[in-house]
Amino acid sequence: MRALYGRLRALAVAFGLLLAAAAANAQSFDEALTGFTADSFSDTENAIGAVARSGNARAADVIAALQDGRLLFDPDGKKVYIKEKDDRIAEAATGQAVAGAPANLRPVRLNNRLRRAVEAALGGLSLFAEDPGRRFDAAQAVFKSRDEAALPALESALAKEAEPWVKTALAEARAAVVLNMSGASEADKLAAIPAIRARGDQDSVALLAGLPANTPPAVTKAANDAIASIQSSLEVWSAVQNAWYGLSLGSVLLLAAIGLAITFGVMGVINMAHGEMVMLGAYTTFVVQEVIRAYNPGLFGYSVVIAVPLAFAVSGSIGVLIERGIIRFLYGRPLETLLATWGLSLILQQAVRTAFGPTNRDVGSPSWMSGAFDVGQLNITYNRLWIICFSLAVFVGLLGLLRFTRFGLEMRAVTQNRPMAASMGIRTGRIDALAFGLGSGIAGIAGVALSQIDNVSPNLGQGYIIDSFMVVVFGGVGNLWGTLLGAFTLGIANKFLEPYAGAVLGKIAILVLIILFIQKRPRGLFALRGRAVEA
Amino acid sequence: MTGSPLIRALDRVGVVFLVLLAIIAVAVPLGNLLVPPSSPWHVSLYFVSLFGKYVCYAILALAIDLIWGYCGILSLGHGAFFALGGYAMGMYMMRQIGTRGVYANPLLPDFMVFLNWKELPFYWHGFQYFAYAALMVALVPGLLAFVFGWFAFRSRVTGVYLSIITQALTFALMLGFFRNNFGFGGNNGLTDFKDILGFNVQSAETRSALFAASVITLGLGFYLCRAIVASKLGKVLIAIRDAENRVRFLGYRVESYKLFVFTLSACMAGIAGALYVPQVGIINPSEFAPGNSIEAVIWVAVGGRGTLIGAVLGAILVNYAKTTFTSGTLAPYWLFVLGGLFVAVTLLLPRGIVGTAEHWWRGRGPKTRGNGVAPAGVADPHPAE
């Protein structure tokens, strides 16, 4: 009943407004404009209100000009002009440029109170804008300002609105105004609370917690109930948010670690230069984008797609070179391998620093990877979403490669029993080189993805190497599923610890937890069993 | 080889080395303080503080060689123990500044006043006494190594796993010390030291004394390591390095041996750090950077792991090269050299300089096995990691 009454009232007001506007339109607009020529603040204020109410198409331009100090008046001729952006003088009422403008034009002065009135009027005017996005923004602005003066405009806008999402925003804005208006009845205020509650974000909590002092107790109680329910739902959302961030971090870790899972996990080779393979992939993306910018800017949207195979080729072939040139002489001496590859990582970093300079290079995102959308209270950016999908795709692809191809079969055979594989005619040296190239190539692909979210600098890889080793050690060596689980577990655990402990302490806590975890399961979540352990 | 038990642990080269150290410990400070600058025999203050620094690095290298060369534990986190010792000494010297700081607070170091702290954190108490600080220099790294090693060795974390975990340890400590609310000066670390034991840290006399103290400590450390590796304990350590499981099956408690030598090595690293800080005048969290620890390992590898003297030689040679490179026009190429050194040493010179020389000497001379200490373990084609 109450809601119905409210709606009827709104309708009636809106109707009245429209009628009034239609009747008085042209004449009242001109009259209102002359209010600006009086050079008194109170007249100007009345004029702002009158112009805003007139419903004239020029109203928004006039008020915007006033806000920018471009609204000029002629004290003698009692006419108002607008100085356009290009310094032409136009008549305010018609927008027609005038050739011989009077010389004694003066800007209409504003004070702080008037500036607020101007803002409210502009907000009210854009409530009727053509573009639904602008109407939505205007509704949000009113929600924040809670300006009583905007109520009539809000209600008429609400009555006209066709877009459901803008309508919701308008209803929320209206509720915010009503709750803060001293003149509104208790019933109206109570009716307004559900709209705010449905909005359910931090702003709603702030609004409900900051109701004016003379609010009736029943409303305050309802507001407190709403706050409690919003906060409990916000907690759920923040958990979802953390889980999302965790998934996102986990996917990055997965990308960085999955190549390592091949070289370290499957082949037992410690590659400290793995991070540099990632870095090379990121720089490949940079080079691809530079070439595209220089020769064919239209292809920029595909730059990342083009960079993926190239990065795989660059990092992969360098990986094969490293394996053939260095690592194969060090099989069975993992500690020496570790030192040699660390040295390589220094050389690669310095080489890139020499070639590209020590500073961050700018890698752009194609349009389909930038931007974000909201799910409830959750803000999801496209690049993170793409990276999650991409890392899972790489994982599945790698799993398929190992499981279903001849190369995968041979690689697994060499891993499980090298002499036996060799006597079956598998060229183990070639498999070693290819497997190392594969792991490095995947690191290169990871670099393409990381270039979208991280700084592309020679130190890019260093930031990931310890984390990726942790993932592989935690997940268990020699098992890709362990790497997947390890990456996401560590990613999510990291993000859930961060709010309590801060980013750095959270990271330290994770490292300590891993050290303790390794006590319990020295060979990770999924340990190899049997003879392979001591091999 | 015969005679008093005190020198029984040393072979001929060891005795020569110690005598050489003793001469350096006396001659260099005298050359700086007594010989006039005009004389060609004058040792500049720059040289004293530079080589004082190298000697501290050499002690660190010795500590690493003890566990890596003789027990097969490759720690990539020894820089953490070094830095912890350095911080303990730095805390002592911070407390000595007293009212001479920028804020002239008698109790709180400048950075705490700057952060608006009202009282000294509990872990800073006692550091105004040198004896306490000197104890902490060895105790804190030792305790950390003991706890860490107790967990790691008990659950048989070995080989590369241990290396990576130690690297994570120093990484975690670096992140922690970078934080302001950790209470160790955050990013800037501890610096602006005024004096140590009442002597001005800037003066030539103090620097010479610190140099001599470092060289003497190096000698003592060398003697201690030598005594350990030549004893029965040392033979067990070498056996653990070469075939850990076999030693365990023979009834030795491998983890206890490893824990002992790891803790001792961490204490040595801490002492090295404590001598280092007054000579360079600053300690900050970048000392914890994982790269530093790995660099220290390469000193040992260059000199020759499992030779002790090689570790000392490697530390001084590599750091001298680093200074030469990074202070000239060749600075951008230093990382190429360092990286190349890692690769070249592991591929071409796995025994290191001293190890190779020893091997060559032994191949020429009569087939004696010295005092029974095996050469570096690189000869073993199948090391049990």
C-alpha cells in the first residue's frame, strides 16, 4: 500500500513537472536567463534553479558554461552570452554566434554555495541525458551528494526510465535522498531502506551508518539491520574477491612454474635461468609490438597472439642451446647445474639490459584484453581472466602432449628409466634437449602473459623464480597435477593471508609454511614412489 | 705432521698459510700507520678497508666450504647468517651513537625517532653492551641455523631441495628486514656509525685494528675448520657427502653431524658479518638478497671446494676482480664475467683453482694421501645428493 502510494506520488510529481515544463518552456527559459544579469548571488541561484527546471535543450550548456566561468552577461543590455571553447561569443538563449558582442561583458560570478547548486543542477540535467551511461553516472552522483533539490528531477527521471540498470541506480539515488531528507515521512524512509540494502556495497554501509540525527528510531533500527546484512554479504564478497585474486595469482604462478615442472620435475635439472626464459618471452612481446607499431598498426590487436609462438620459439631455442652447450655435461651433478644456470641467468639479464636498457619497457594490451566488468561486488579485469584461461589451456595442452604424443611417451620413458629407454632405441640425448626446450619455451609463453600484468624489465624473471620453485617443490616433483594444485593453493593461500598479515608478512608466512610442509612431506604433495625416489 | 697436537691438524700448506696470515695481520696495519705515505711501502687506508672487507668475505667462504666442500650441504642462504651477524654488530654500534644522532635521542636510534616510536623494542635491549652484542653475533645465526637445520635434516631434505629452501629462507628474511615495523631500520638499514668500543670507526687506527682482527679471525676459523675436517668427525662428514645413505646404514646419526657442522658454519658466517659491518659502515636488507649468497658459493667454487685455502683465495680473487671491474669503464660487463665464471668453473674447472693445483701436484708426486683428507668430492662420478 505504502509503496503504491509512494509511486503514485512520484508519478504525480513527475507529471506536474512535465506539464509545467512544457507550458512554460520557451518563455521561462529566457526569463530565467535574465536572472544571471543581476550580478547578485541570490538571483543567480534562482536563475540556476529556473534554468534547470525549464527543460530547455540549451539548459545543460548554459549551466556547464557557468561552471567553467564561460557564462558572460551584459549589465546594460541584460543579455547573457556564452564564450565557446574556441573563444567565439554566442548568445546563451539560442546558441547562435554573435558578430558584434558588447565590449563590457563580464563573467557571472560564483561562490561555493552556488558551485554546489551548479553541480546539483548539472546532475539533475544529465538525469535526462540521451546516453544511458551518462544517466547512470548522474544517478550515482546524486547517490553520493544526497541533494534534496535533485528529488523532483530524480522522480520524473525514474518515471521515464526504460533501462532497468539505470532505473535501479535512480531508485537507489532516490532512496539515498529520501533517507537524508528531514522532511520525508517515516514510512517513506522505511520504504527507501530496501533499495539501499539491495545495492549492498561499502557506500551503502556508509550511507546507512551516517543517517542524520533526527532520523526516527524505527528507521535507524531498520538501517542497522540492513547494515548487518550488507556487511555479512560484503564479507562473503570479500572472500570471493580474495579467492579470485588468489586464482589470478595462482594462474600466474602456474604459468611460471609449469615449464619448471618439466625441466626440474620431469628431467631433474635445476634451471635457475628459468626466470630469464620468462623474461625473454616478455621482451619478445615487446619487440613484436614495436615492429607492429612501426609497420602495421592495424595488427596491434593480434600482437599478443603473434607473440605467443614467437616467444615459444625464442625461449625454446635458447633452452635447447643451453641444454646442448652446458647442462648435458652436468647431468648427475644437480648442485653444479644450479650454479651454472645461475651464472647463465646473470649473463642473460645483463645481455637484455645491454640491448634494451635497464628501465621498464612499455608493453601495451590489445583492446580485448583491457577493461573490466562487475559480477556483484566483484570487479573482474579482462587481462586477469584471459591469463587464467590461458594458463589452464597451456596446462591442458602440455598434459595432452605428454600423454598422447610420441614425444611425450618417449619423454616419460626416459624419465622413468633412462637405460631401458635407450636400449629401446630412444635417443635420450635428443629427448633431453627437446624436453628442456619445451620447458623453456613454455616459460617464454608465460612471459607473454606476464608482460600484460607486470613490468617488463631485465629483472622480471627474478621475481618469479623462487615462487615457482616453491610451487614445484610444494606440488611434488615429476607431477604436473601437483604443479597445478600447488600453484593455486599457494596463490589462494597468499591472497587470503594478505588482508591479515600484509603482503610481505603473508609471503613470509607462506615460505615458513612451505618449509614446515616439507618436513611432513619432503617430496611434495604428489611424491614419486618406488625406485624413482632414489634415482 | 708430528709434534704437538695443536699443529697435528695442519698439513704443511696449512702451516704456511697461517704464518702468512699472521704476517699480513701485523704488516698491513703497520704499513698503514707507521710507514709514511711517501714511502713505497706505505699501505693506503683504501687498501686496508678494501682488503678488510675481502677478508670478511673469506671467512664467509670458509664457512660455506666447511659445509659444502666437506659435507655436501649447498646452502644458498649463508648470506642471511652473515647479514644477521652484521645486524647484531650494527645494533651495538647504533646504541653507541647515543645523543650524537640527528635527533639526539639518548635511547632510540634515529630511525625509530623518525618513525615516532616511543620506546626501544625488547630485542634491542642489551645491545649497548659489547659483550652481549658479540655473543649475539654468533648466537642469533647459530640459533636460526640450528632450528632450520633441525627441521630440514631431520626430515632428510637434501641436495637441491635444501639449496632452494635455504634460498627461500634468506629471501623471506630480506622481505622482513625491508619492513619498517620490523625494527631494524627498514630499507635504509643501520648506518651512520660513530664508534666501536670507544674508538672512532673512521680513524685509520680503528680500521687497521679491524683489519687485523678480521685476519686473525680468518686464521682461527681456518684452524678450526682444519681441525674439524682432519678429525674423525671430519671423516664422517666426508662420508656423508659421498654416500649419505650408506653412512646412515652404518649406524651414524647423519642429521646430528649435519646439524652440528651447519650451525657452526652459520656462527662463523655471523662473525664474518659482524667484522664486515664496522668496516663498510652500513648494513641494510640487500645483504640478504639471494644473489649475494649464491655469489659467495661461487667464490668457493672458483677457489676449489673442499680445500679451505681455496675458499679464502677464491673469495679474495673474485671480489678483487669485482672491484676492478665495477669501478671502471668495464662496469656493465661485470655480470657477464661473473655469470661466465659460474659456467666456466662448473664446466671446465670443477675442482677450482686450488683443487686443480693439488690434483696436478699429487699426480706428479709420490702417491701419498697427505693426512688422510680426501680431495674435493668432484672426483666421485655418482655423488649421493
